[in-house]
Amino acid sequence: MGETASKIKKYLCPKNKRGFPMEEFKKILFICVGNSCRSQMAEGFAHHYGKGKVIASSAGTQPANSVNLQAVEVMKERGIDISSHKPDLLTIDLLEEADIIISMGCGVKESCPVTLTDCDDWGLEDPYGQSDEKYREIRDLIEELVKELIRNI
């Protein structure tokens, strides 16, 4: 197993904590605190690779005012435009409507007013404030994770 494949396997599990096989999943919610970077990239990749298979959205417990410009730029390098995305507040309705809930790994559980026991945490490093190269590294990992997730739906 290659290095990328082993990283991906580390983040994915064959069943969501709700106990349903992945092939039953249709709605994916990516959550983060600010909903300005990693969760926006994940949503963009899910729309791109999950055409006709998933309905993807993202939200944050304390959403930023706008999507991070570095995230927008590195996604453009992949041909995906997330410049029109807006950070959204995580609500109970969004949580209840989702079949898969994925935290990017940024303390969402600690800052969320509800218990996220049905949330898979990818534990991804936050590239905020770091180099473009770090953004690309995290983007590439998110892309592989989302592709694998969609393959298993």
C-alpha cells in the first residue's frame, strides 16, 4: 500500500458511526470551526467527484466571514471554483439531514453545542496562515479522501 493510500485508510472507515453501510449514504456534511478552508475544499471536491451520487454541504460552528483566498486559489489549480461559496453556520437541521458527517479535525466537537457522536473526524491539519505548499498538501489529501469516500457510496 502506497503512502497516500495508507494515509487515506487511516481517515476512512467502512461504516459511519450510525452503523449504515456506506453505499446507503447520499448527503455528506463537512464541518469545521470556521468553514472557510478545509470543509469548503471537501465540499468542492464532493460536488466535483460525486456528481449524481451525493449532495454535499459544509458548515462551521463559528463560521468565518468568507472563504479563505488561499483555499480558493489552490482549488482553482484543480479546476474547481469555490469562490462563490459562503461559510455557513452549523445547525441541528443540517446535522439531522446528513447521512455522513465529517469533521475536518479542528476542535468541532469541543466548540459544538450538540454531541457529535455520529461524526467521523478526519483529523486534518489546518493550513490557515501557512504557505501555499501546505495548502496544496492538505488539498491533495482532502481530494484523495473525498474520492475514496465517494467510491464507497
